[in-house]
Amino acid sequence: MNKILNRNHMAGLTITVVGILFLIGSKNITDPELLNDPGPVILPFISGVGMILTGIIIIFQKDQKKAEEKYDFKNTIALFCVIGLYTIMLYFLGFLIATPVLLFLSNMIIGKDRKNLKGKVIFSFVVTAIIFLTFEKVLHVMLPSGVIF
């Protein structure tokens, strides 16, 4: 593109600025000074550094699109609706029922191959099982159970 700042440059610059704000904000968090404990500062700091690096990569990345593609807002609106449905389902039905539905529907919206339903169903259940086993069995963190189930 011949524009001085195209969409990718603006996105990269925005991400970099937000990353810098994360770093500045992480300096204002009080640290409990426990030995061998990174404290609450570590996550915002790592996030800020990651955002800065990602933003810089996006800024200097060459534009690989040959033709300008039209952005489809229908997919964005559909994803927001699916996430809203997920929060309601999570409350009433719990993680184990709501999450495969979220993964399947979002995969249908974003995915290009809409005919491979069997693969999308398997993907949804496998990812849900991995998340469940990681949190419940390895990390001993309870995932939300629904009001109904």
C-alpha cells in the first residue's frame, strides 16, 4: 500500500502503546516482597513486553495482501452473540456443556471448511477435555458448574 500508515501499522502502533501502558501500570502495583514469589507484577509485565514485541513485529511486517479484502462484520457480530450465549450457558449448564458448544459455533463462524462437521465436533470435545483435565486434575482449579447441572 502507498499509504504512510496503513491498517497494520496503526494496529501495531496501538498494540505497542497499550503494551507500554501495561509496563507503566505494572510499576504501580505493590509487591508483597516474598522470597521466590514473582507477585502480582509478573503477569502485567510479561503481557506488556509481549504486546510491545508483537506490535513492533506487526509494524515492520510486510503487507502480504495483494488486493484489499472487505471486512465482514457479520462474523464479528455473530461471534459476540456466541460469546453472550456462552456466558448464559456457562451459568446455567456449566463448563463441560457450554464450552464444546462455544468452540463448535465459533469454529463454524470463523472456519473456512463448513462441511467438516465431524472434525469440528471432535475438536470441540478434545479441547474441552484438555482444558478440563489441565485445570481440574493438574492445577486443582475448579471450573464453573452450572445451576442446572
